[in-house]
Amino acid sequence: NGSGRALRLLDWLMAPLQSTQLGTLVAAELQLTLRQRPGWWWLALLSTAGAGLLAPAPLAALAVVAGWALLMDRYRQAPLYERSTRTGPLIFSASGAGKRVLQARWTVLFALGVLVNLPALLRFAINQPMVALAIVIVAASLPAWSFAVGALTGNSRAFELLACVFGYLALNGVAVLNVGSDPGWTSLVHIVALPAVIF
């Protein structure tokens, strides 16, 4: 059936990644994320991607925020997934496993944060490269912030609430997530804050 073919295609696409430990973890994270997407999610992604490509620039910038919102469940779950599934002792028993899992999870969320907005990214890269750069920088920053907030609060909902606040502000033109409002300022804020989040 269609879902079986899609899963086999996903397995085939992930196979080249599995030559290293980190690549195997990245492939596993990608499969976990994409296999769990319901039909409405793909329809919503198609809508946000279309708006990012074809809508007027201010609306396209909001479509970018909506694309990231479609990943909110993964951002929310990422830092505390092992706690919620009670698999932490098993996952992190090997030396360096915790670091590798976080690296893989960040890599996947960063890649998905770019890919869900790829039409908008390509569009802005042609005529507004600073906006395209801001999309990539925010896509890298969001998973790092989700890890930091989850580690600080121990609550998977804390980042979701914070993101909702900034999403609402984006609707009102505030540039923290609205890459079209002031892309240079957006990029600078996330670049400056990123070291604090990492360390």
C-alpha cells in the first residue's frame, strides 16, 4: 500500500546516513519524526510551503513561522524524550551516548527546520538573502533553545509556551521569529544568544 511504499522509501533514503554512529542516530531520529506525521500534518506543510513560495513577502515570513510551528511537538519532546519514555538509563549507559544523541537530535531538528521552509528559503535567497540567512540561523537556534529550556525547567511544555508567546509576537511584527520584519536584527539576536544556550 501507499504507506508501506513510503516507509520503504524512507528506509532507503536513510541508509547512506548509517555508516557512522552519529549518522545512525540521525537516521533513527529522522525516521522517528517522519513516521509519526499524520496526514493533516503533510497537508498543513504543503500549505505553509506554498505560502512561503508564493505569498507576498510579509505573509511568506509568517508562513515560515508556521512551518516551524509544525515541528513544535518535536521541539517540545526533544530534550526530555528519554525521561518521558523511561529509556534514559538504557540510552545513556554507553560512554558518550548522551552527547551523540543530543548532537543527532539537534542535527535532525535543524535540518527539518530548514526543509519545512525550503521553498521560502530558496525564494528569499534570490531577492532577499538576509531573510534567507535569518531562516537558517533561527532554524539552528530553535532546537538549541528547546534543549536549554527543557534542561532548565524539566518541563516539556515550557518551551512550547515560550514559543507560543514569540509566535504571537511574530504575528505583530516582532523580529525574534518574524524573519521578514528585520532579518539582520533577528540573525544577530539568535547568534548572540546561541553561545549562552550551548554553554
